[in-house]
Amino acid sequence: MDELTRRQREIFDFLCENHANFAHPPTLEELCAALGMASRGSLYKHVTALIDAGLVEPFQSNKQGGVRLTGLALRLSRSCHQHSLPWVGRIAAGRPLEAVENIQYMTVPEALQTDKPCYVLQIKGESMIEAGIFDGDWVVIEQRSYASNGEIVVALIDQSEATLKYIQQTQDSVLLVPANAGMQALAYRPEQIAIQGVVVGQMRSYRSFK
């Protein structure tokens, strides 16, 4: 870390602080735009240095290349935040993800995290109550773009609405299944759904909120 240049540390800090804001690991073009850099070639040199330092790694998804933090980088980032994770907003069934205006960090027990990038969402609504996930709960999400059938995922529908549901996938369809007998499962074409993460932990407060 001490051997990084000012610009390399700026890029690394940006990835640490904003990794949960990207649906997929950001491309060089997305990083250039976010960092206000005009030269992709210059960014590529800095990213290559971060790769050589073991802090980021290339990632390929849906034929689009990006970069993501390595396990080493995540450990360094988490140590800076004392095992905290970014709380990025609230999520409800069938409604857009309500993002917090400024990313905040929440202390999360290490046992509820994984060695991959994670973030926290707060639940709104009752679509997952039969899975023990209630209105006001916080869920820990492992950020990834794939899931196994039966996992609880954050699914982005048509690039506009985010929802928390069980997922069932076939070659021709994706079924988002609520854990509430009063609600219906909804079917989509695979290209309509982008997985933004999988639930790996849960927290609850028993204080009364008004």
C-alpha cells in the first residue's frame, strides 16, 4: 500500500468505498467517467499497477470486462472500517431500490460476511416474511452477478426495479418467488434480470420505530 502513487491510491480508495454501487465490476470506461479521467490509457496503467500489487483483479461477465477488489484488498478495506459494510439503501418488492444519498457504514459481525465484496440493504415490506425476513430487517448481500436456484437474491428488473426474492432459473425464464403465500411469483425472460447479489446474512433491531 505504501508503494502506491497518489493516483493509484485514489483509484483503490474509490473502489473500496463504492464497490457496492456497481451492479457489476466497473469497466475502465465506467471508472474513467466516475473518476473524471480523460485518458483510458493512463487509467489502464494505474489499474495494471494495482493488479501487480494484488489489490484488484480482472473480471469477465456477460462478455464485458471489469475490475474488482481482491480478497487482500477487501481485508485491508474492512480493517479500515472495523468490519463495517456500506449500507446502500432500502429494498422493497416491486419497487425501485431506494438508495441512501450518502453511503454510510454499518458495523456487521464478521461471521455474517464472506470474503467477497458485501453490502447492506434494509427491507421494506412483507414479501419475504415466510423466510424470516421482516420489514425493517437488514440483510447482508454478497455482491455477485450469478446465483443458484433457491438462493435469495437482489434482482434488478429491466434495469429499473430492484427486488429481494428467491430465484429459480431455467434456460428460457427466470422466476422470482416471494416467501409470502399472499403474493404471486413473477416470470421474466433471462435478459430482463440482472442479479446484483445474494443474501448471506441478516440483522434485526427490536426497538420500536414510528
